Amino acid sequence: MEIKYCANELKKVSLSMFRKNFFGVFHGSISSRIQGNQFLINKQNAIFDDIGDDDLILLSSKIDYRWNDASQDSLIHLNIYKNLNEAKFVCYAMPHYVTAYSLTHDRFEPLDYFGCMKLGGIDIYDPKNYDDWYERAPVEIYKHMVKNNTNIMVIRGYGVFAYNRTAQQLAKSVAIIENSCKLLMLSTNKC
């Protein structure tokens, strides 16, 4: 894909996802595969409601000095691109309802129409030990996605990693799981 097109897609989607509280001011990551193992990803200090060209960096599978400025999730994104050919856009988000739900559940079973039709049930991945999670995550995330044939992974207390073929579908996947989780949690509270 063309770099300019991908950059514009990332800018649009990151603003939308920031407005929905899927990204924090400096929290989250979003990328787009350009070709082969090249991808465009946000820098570590990017503010997601106002991503500009200077907030994105082009990386390849060769780890060089550019990786120092890139998101700390860059290696996770690279491994997803290397191992899942259908991944064109990848994000890490921390939607509030999904992340809160993941703290006390092992599986997410949506009850609303869109959640049931688009997602089905999702096992919640338990990273067990947070102390070494960032060392293990680049391998465990893509392996879980491959093994379970899924494009969305809910990680207990951490958030959601997802990939899709378009930036809009990526944002839609995260929005559906967050909305389904919100409806599920609201339905279990007695008003």
C-alpha cells in the first residue's frame, strides 16, 4: 500500500478511536503494513487525537535506530504482520469496559445482536505474570491469534490487540467488542 494513503487512514482512525476512549493520550498503538515486512506505526510520544506525519515512523523487520522512537508495541505489530498475511492494519487499544470485564472473566460471550453476529465468544487470554509481559508479548500474541484463528485478542487487565484488512474494519471490531461488553455489564447491574 502507498505510504501517504496508509498515513491518512491511521490519522482518521486513531482520532475516532481516541474519541471513543480506546486510546489514551499516550496509550495504545496503531499501524499499517506497507509492503512485505515494512509497516507504518505511531511513535512512542504520539498523541492519538492529533496524529501528524511526524508522529508516524516507517519500520522494517530489520531493527535499527528508528525503532528507538517507535511505539513500544512495534515488535508485536511486526510479528503479527510476519505471521498473519491477512493483517493489513493492527492496533493495541485499552477500551474500558472490555478491560474491566477481562479482570473477572475467562470468556466473553456477547448477548447483543452485533456482538453475536460479528464476534461470537472470545476466550480471555491470561498473561499471568505482568512483570515479564512485555518480553513475552511479541511471541504470545501472534501465536494465540494463529492458534485460535482470530483477529482479535482480549488480554486480561491489559486490553485488546486486533488486526484487519482495512482501518475502518479494525476500528469497527474494537467498537463492537467494547459496545457488546458495555451492554453485557449494564444488563447485569440492577437499576
